[in-house]
Amino acid sequence: MSLDSKIMETMKTAMKRSLLKIIFLMVGIMVATIGNAQNKIDFSSVDEFFKLTNKLETGIEPTNEEWTQLLDTHGYYCATEANSPLVKKVVRRMMNAAFNPNYKMLRDSISSLSNEEIMNNSEFFLSKRVLENYLDMKNHLWELKKFRDSAIFQTIKSDSKERLKTFLINPVDSLIKVPSINILCFDADGFSTEDGIILDLNLMYKLSYAGTVNFLAHEMFHTYRRNFVNQNFTYGLSEFTDQLNHLQDEGIADLIDKKENAWESPSMIAGMPKPFLNKYAETYKNTPRILARLDSITCSFLDNKITKEQFADEMKNFFFLSGHPNGYYMSKLIKNAGFESDLKKTFYNPVAFIQLYNKVAKKRGEYVFSKKFMDYIEKMQ
């Protein structure tokens, strides 16, 4: 091989090595970027919200395209999917009512709704909650904009994960995956969906850091629990099993972040109207009567006194607020009787939850489910 040929061959080899290095570098950057995107808290809904409030405060109505851009962000998309298309309507109307001076009549109309009106109409109820949150935000909008860039968001996910781990018995680390967290401006609340956790910015602003960590750990519990539940029993088998699942899922999760009296917890006081908190407290205290009614309706179905369709209708949304107050009552009863370890070990099994409750209820003089009811659910799992 001539000298010129050797030089050319050496140059080709060097170029190939350089090209490979560039490719590996680009792949590494792409992987890191994807990883960071997955771990990043999504503020797109908040940022679009602030853009529109700047317009609204001057009395300018955003265009349909601008409203669509806001409501298509991931936070509002998840909120709509988890609730209903009503979310989009309420967000748009209440943003106008709170921030646009031309909508004073609408603001006054929603603000003056009676307790009875908001408790008996889902749109009124949601509108009142969202409007109150937006009006509160309006009073410290500048502070909220600064809070959006707060350093707490750099550690909140990891600290919430650790909080959940301390709550679980024998946690499976590989299954404690921090879901995406989507911050938005809606009602002062948060919830877990299959697309991630939804959390209101103003609620986070009001809660202490520890309060927010506990709140997120509560929502992360729901995500973690989905890895273990019997999908056939828990989801989609019937309205009845769905209600039993809610009791356990929410009841145990509330042990993470709720006070002894749940309705006195900061996260609830910050986000719930007074009549709602009263309803929550009343429902909690009436748990024995409500469980007795569940037992009675179920036995009526088993005795062919009502049809399968009637039973399903009775079970739709049987428990107030997805079972939070009644599930918490049951979980606290079990915990205070010294069976917290058993409660956590079977956190994924609604039937085991009812069995454990019945065991404690017999000793504590609380309502005990009938044998017919227990035989029915034990055969279903």
C-alpha cells in the first residue's frame, strides 16, 4: 500500500471514530433530555393561565384559539378526562368572572349561590369552588408567579416518595415510581389519574412544605396501589365492587395526610366551601348508618327483591366523595384498635379491608356487616 493510501485509510478510520463519538454523544443527550422531561414538573397549564389573566384584567376577552391553547395543556386535559367536559366550561367562565371586570354580574351571581344550591348542583358546586380559588389567587397573583419558580419544586417529588416509603410495610422500591405532576390553576385540590397527579398551584402555596409532601404522598399511594390490586375485581366488575375499592383506596390514603378530624385538615380547609366541610363531617359521623344501608341494599339484591340493574343504579356514587369520609372512619377504627400493620399489609385487597373492619367492629361495638353480605363479597374475589 502506498504512503498516500495509508494516509487516506488512517483519515477514514479517524473520521468513523469521530462520527461514532458524535452519535453516542447525541444519543446520550437525547436520553438525558427525555429523562429530565419525565422527571420535570409540568407548569404549562399555570404559564398559560398567567398569560390569559394578564389579558383578562384589562377587560380583553381572549380569543377561542387562546382558550383552546390553555385548556389543551396537560394539566387541564387530565382534569377534564378525570371529571367531565364541564371542567373546560367552568374554567373559562370563572376566569372571566374573577379577573375580567366586565363579568361582575356573573361573579356576583355565583358568589351569592346558597348552600342548598351548590350542594345539589354539580356545576354550581364546582363553579363556586373554582371562583373562590381564583378570587383568592387574584389577591396575591404576583406572589404566586414568584412561587411558580420556587426552589421547593426541585425536591418535592423525591421527598414525597420518601414519605410514602415510610408509610408502607415492606415497600417495593422499583414500583414506587413518581408519576408526572401537573400543576394547574383550578379548584384548591389535587387528585391522581392514570396520566399523573393534578395539583392546584394556590393550594401548594397555602400549604406548608411538609403539608404538600404529605398531600403528594397520598396521591402517589393511589398510583403505587394500582400495581397490586386484582384488576378484574377492582375495576369494571360492577358498580358495587367499585364502591368497595374506593372505601379502601381513599380510606387508607387519608391516613397519610389527614388530621384526626379530616375536615379540619389544612388541605381541605383551603379548598372546600363551608357547607361541603359540614357535609363531610356529617357523612363521617354517620358511617355506621351508611354501611348498614349498603348491607341492606346488597342483601335485597341477593334475595331477588331488586334487579341487577336496580342494584347497579343504587351503587352508582353510593359513597359521598368517592368514599373518603366513610373509608377514613373505617381505617381509623382499624388503626386505633392496633391493627394498622394488617391494614397496610392488605392495602390492595378491598375484601380483606372489609374483613378486618368487621373483626374490629365486633370488638368495638360498631356496625358489623351481615354474614350474607360477607359470604357474597368473599366469593367474588
